[in-house]
Amino acid sequence: MTELERVEREIAILQENVRSSTRALSDTNLSQDAAHRERASIELYRHHLDELLMKRDGLQFLADE
């Protein structure tokens, strides 16, 4: 597996994690503490996702050269 493939795989996983946590927030039975944890998780996922997207762009640029 190339570095680009690994990064793309991690991106897909994080995108699914964001979707899952977002769905969890729509659960009306979710406690305030659990909702807070889900929101914090989403922020972490998105931050890491942004970093990986930039890394992927750099790897794609290098691959195109």
C-alpha cells in the first residue's frame, strides 16, 4: 500500500467517524455528557481530516510530477 493509498484510507475512515458521531447527536436519548463527547470527537476527527486532506493533496501533487 502506498502512502497516498494509506492516507486516502484514513480519510475515508475519518469521514465515516464524523458521519457516525453526527448521527449519534441526533439521538434524543443521548445524555448531555455523551453529546459533549460526540461533539469533541467530531472536532478532533475534522481537525485530523483537514491535516490528512492537505497531506493527500501534497502526495497527489508529487505523484503528478
